[in-house]
Amino acid sequence: FLSGRRFSVKVTESRLLGQGAHTVKYLQSKGIPASLVLDAGVAHMMHTIDVVLVGCEGLVENGGIINELGTYQVSIIAKAFNKPFYVATESFKYVKLFPLRQDDLPASVVEHLTWAPSADSEQLASVGSDYTPPNHITLLFTDQGILTPSANSFEQN
């Protein structure tokens, strides 16, 4: 792997839409060692992680991100363990929003999901996205270069 370096990938899964399990299967099909970790288990295994890398659905004006539900809690845990939290994104994902907390996201951004884990279970409801503030983000890897969250607002103009 990568010039003789060995690595493995831990993929988080909230079980909302099964995207984590799909990602693990894809990575494994490409020969990349990957395993699934439920969002509720992230704190338990964070001591084994070197870096956290996430994508995002939106990059907001203050340098924070909007992403799938669970990203914010992973950033909190990474910060508690002093692990770098990186975001990979493209400039077309810039969003003209300046949230300061979860409640500042407009309803059009926070998709509400309802699903039943199995046919005989009760329906569950949740929001589909959350906001991660810039003070939890180490660096942004973008098509415009590597940026700090504070430099992000300059790049959007």
C-alpha cells in the first residue's frame, strides 16, 4: 500500500441508509483493508486511529461543514483524543450559510429521515445531517488546495 506503507480504514455506520457497509465492501473489493464501526462505538476505538478523514455535503462560510448525521460526534471524539480531523471536499460544495449551532441549519438543508430497521419494528425518525463547527476541523483538502477552516471564507469569494 502507498509506497510500502500499510494502513487500514475504519468506516463508521449509523445504520440509517447502510452507506458505511456499502463503503466497506467497495474498499475491500479494491484490496484496501476496511472494517465497519457503528457510530456508537467510535469512542471505544478512537485510540487505535491515527487520523479521521470525512467528506462533506456542504462547506459553510465560517469553515464548518454540513455532513451526514454522526460527523459532528466523531469530530468531538477525535478532538478529545487529539486526533487530526480532515475534510475532503470540492469548491462547488460551498454553501452561503453561517451556522453557529445545529439549530441554525435551515430545514431545507437538514433532511429528515424516517425508516424501520426491520418489517416488524417501529418506525424511527431522525435528522439526516449535522453541522460540524470549524474549531473541530484540522484541515480542508479541496480542489483549491489545502486550507485551514479559517481560510475557507476567503476562498468562497
